[in-house]
Amino acid sequence: MTSTTRRATLGALAFTSAAALLAGCAAPGGESDGTVTISVAIDAGLEKEARDNFDARVEAFEEANPDITVEAQEYTWTAPTFTTDLAGGTLPDVFPIPFTDGRGLIANEQIADISELVAELPYADQFNPNIAQAGQADDGAQWAVPIAAYGQGLHYNRALFEAAGLDPDAPPTTWDEVREAAKQIADATGEAGYATMTSGNTGGWILTTLVNAFGGRTENEDSTAPTLDSDPAVADVLQYLHDLRWSDNSMGSNFLYDWGTINQDFASGRIGMYVSGGGNYGNLVTQNALNPDDYGLTVLPLQGEDPGLLGGGTLAAVSPKATEAEQAAAVKWIDFYYLAKLADEETVIETAELAASLDQPVGAPELPIFDQEQYQQYQEWIAPFVNVPIEQMAPYTDAIFEQPLIAEPRVATQDVYALLDTVVQAVLTDENADIAALLADAQTQAEALYEAAAE
């Protein structure tokens, strides 16, 4: 069977795990003949193969649900345009939103309350609670459904660990151990023992990640003000990076990494350790030719009074203007399109078999949206098709459920990250950088961004 045929076969699978939702007569808001039409978001500019696959899944969904018609609508979420789209009635019935915006939209009733419909799904009580909360109201009702998540991880090069006399099966568990290992790698191999992103807003992203892991925050609890110069963890992390760079000479010579370039250097054996999303293995192998034997992944060390793992992800939401019938159909689509590949045994197996046949990674860790029991069941289903070195990722997968998840800052997120890029760059390129002054200046600029967002 050709790969194209296999894709079509997968796309034509019928998913019926939520069939009871629309059984019987149409709910209020449906057509007089009991049918209902929903619009669902798709990414703009999909390549032909991707669009063909999407259309095949729509066809399979409509075959299994003859009373529902699905219309694709190109849609890209942006917070500034959402209110306009909502007021103008141009939102799809089903659309993705980032974790950072879920609770705010729920509090403002800017998405539909589909919690009763979600509660009828067979796995409704199996969501990872750390993940599910991003789409929950204050009373725990699930207004939006988590469909993808990421949590940061510490990626490390097992070959460089061995070259430095370190045990790759026992990666660092504290930030002091990370520093010690980084120096040992740099001294023994001449490569960067530890590297960090600093440009394209990634410097602020990773700095915020480390601040959370050190027990701090970069904004206050209700997201009304930044805390860049008042939370001591921010300065502590910058001092930690300063010491790695200037005291230990452990960070190599590139201090302008972004996500793409740091992946390239890590995959080529130039970096011993770096922090990025835990699900990065697929990109490292397929886009950067990483040798799988060299790869290791562990959780971030956590320290301080209230540490956590910076994470994020995507929720599927439903327009508040959708009728009851459209809401019910929308939840069926969410179940079918987003969740069956994780929760339905037949679909999971078909998906894994197809990916393996196309030499795509199967079994690489991601932050699970379901609880540990369901995640283990998923691992059993895909086991015959796993083609990644899962034992080298066990330090991450064995401990990820124990790490509390912290959402990214909610206000002017990317703009503040950009401010922090320059702070991190300054600390790594100027041995005498005044960390307090840098943070005071960043705080002033960030406060202006928060004030503008509140207007």
C-alpha cells in the first residue's frame, strides 16, 4: 500500500466514541430536518496533502454523523482580533485558543459553556488535572478542551556526557548539578556545556522558564503587573547564567541562539544541555539529523518555595454564538478530530502504524493531556510501533506528572519576552552587566506594556 493510500485509509476511519451526543432529534438551533452545519477552524495556507487529509477526515466524520455538515474555515487565533471576530460573527464554531487565554475568555463568557457535553465524553474524568485547569471555570466545569500541551524539559547530549565522564543515565537533578555538569563538559570537550536561547523572543521565554523553576514569577498573581525587578528569582537566574558564562566558561561562544539555531547546534553535538519544550525530539531528528543514540531528556530541576514547570498548549473552544445543536455537533468534532488519536484504541493504533511506516517518530514524549493511567494505556497501544529511544527519555516521562504546570504570563507575553531577550544578551556578553539596572529598565518598559493592554 502506498503512503498516499495509507493516509487516505487513516483519514477515512470512522470515529464514533461520542455518538450519543446527538442521538435522536436535533437540539434547538438545528435545521427543521434535524441536520446541523458547523464551521471548524483550519490553519491558513495548508499544503495540498495536508488539506486533502483534512478533507478526508471531514468526509469520514460526516459519514459517521450524517446529520452534521462540517465546513472548514481558515482561522488564526490572535488575542487582539478575537473580540472583533466575536462581535462581527466571523468566528468559526470550533476554534483553537492558547492556554494563556482560556480562563479569561471563560470568565468573560466569550466562549460557550460546553461543560455538560464534555462531561459525557468517555474520558471526561481522565484529563491530566494540571492541563485541564487551563480550560476550566472557577467551579471546575470544562468549558474548553485541552488538545495539545507542552512542558519544558532539559535536553542533553549523552555522547558529550560520556566524553566528560558523566553518567548519561543519571542526568542532573538540581541546578547546582547542571552547573557542575556544564563545566565538566566544557572542560573535557571544548563544547558548550550549557547553552540558552536569547533572540526572537526565546530569551525571555527561557528566562521565564528558569524563573518559574527557581520558584519565582515574572508577573503578579492576577496578571496586572510585571515583577521583573521585585521577584528575587529573576535576578537569581540571571546571576546563575552570568556565573555559567563568566566564572565557569561553560556556555560556548554563541549568545544569539534562537529556537532553530540552538536545535541545529545541539543536534550536531556542539551543546551539552539546553532547555526547550519537552516534545522537541521529532524536530531534532527529522529537521536537524540528530543521532538518536546521543539524545537524552529529563525534567527541569525545581527549587524554591513555589516552583513549577512553564508549560502551555492549545484548547479547543466553541463560539458563544453557537446554538445548542451546533455546540453538540462541535463537541463531537473535537472528540473526533483532536482526541480520538490519543484516547480511542483503534485510532491510536492506526495513527502510530501510519507514522512508523513513514519513518516519523512514534513514542517521543509530550506533556500528556490525559492522566497517568490513560497515558500508560496509550503507551501500551503504540508499543509495537515505537521507533524512538524511550529509555533515554525516562528521566522526563517518569517524573513529568509530578511537576506542577505554570502557564506563560498572560499580558503582552511576546513583547515582554522581547524585552528580556536584550537583558539575557547583556548578561552573557558583558561581564560587568548591572543586573539590577537591566531589570529596573525592563520593568519600566513592561509596566507600560501592561498599562496599554489594560486600556
